[in-house]
Amino acid sequence: MEYGVEAVRVRMLPDRRVTAKDGGKVLGRTPKTMAEWRCRGWGPKPIKVGGRIFYDYDECLAMARGEMPIKPDVDIEAWAA
């Protein structure tokens, strides 16, 4: 069985931000999953500019590579209760 790496084309702004859709492509997730993660405090840190959500490309790539955890060590929902 062979495992390959799929090439993904994303649009990156000059300051290395990507849209939620493109951030999801890097992580292999849908924009809806990215929104759900954002609400739970998971995934890459969102950057809000003019009412739109962006993510740092390098942070998304590090999470895709497994260099950064997607889910934080602390369970925010249990901690807040």
C-alpha cells in the first residue's frame, strides 16, 4: 500500500494569510469544520480582518505536518463548566 502526498493549491496573501476555505484545504478539512474548530478553540488561531476570518499559512501547515496539535492540551469546555 502506497501513501502519497496530495498537492493542494491555495491562495496566500502577501502577509502569508489564507482564507478559512484555503486553510481547510491545507488541513484536509471543510470550511464548516474550520468554523466548528474555531468555536471550540481548536485548530489554527483565527485572524479576523474586516469581518472575514483568515489563518496563518505557516500555522496551518505545521498542524497538517503534525508539528503542532490541532486540539489544545486543556479541554476548554470542561474547564469553563
